[in-house]
Amino acid sequence: MSHGSSKASWTAVLVCLAGILIGGIALIPAPNWVLFTIGAVMTLLAGPIGLIMSRAGLGAERAPGHGRTEQGVDEHRSTLD
């Protein structure tokens, strides 16, 4: 079992961590707001980057029995929820 490890997820995590690191360093000792904004934008773009890479085929496969079925509902959920 891969626990969702994929190129898409690792790229998203690393971009997010790099953005947090850049944003944090930008606040020491005197705030550099341009560098902080670059870090914040990187952090916010990490999710869409991972999603785009996942949809491009670089994400992990769904585990059997999880997700949508032909009827469009998750087979583990009751339709009365």
C-alpha cells in the first residue's frame, strides 16, 4: 500500500514547505513583504499544483472499494445520509 505517495503529492508538499520557509525567513529580522507574499502565493498554489499533476496521471491510484461507483455514490455510504 502506497499511502498516497506520488509525484503529485510530494511536489505539492515540497512547494508548500518551500513557500512557508520563504515566507517565514522573509519576516526575520525586518519584514520583507515582497518575499513574504511570494512565499504565501507558493503555499496557496501547492494544492492546485498537486491536483493538476494528479489529474495529469502523476497521482496515486484509488484504493479498491473507495470512491465513486457507476451509480455516482460511494458504495460505503448509505443513500439515506
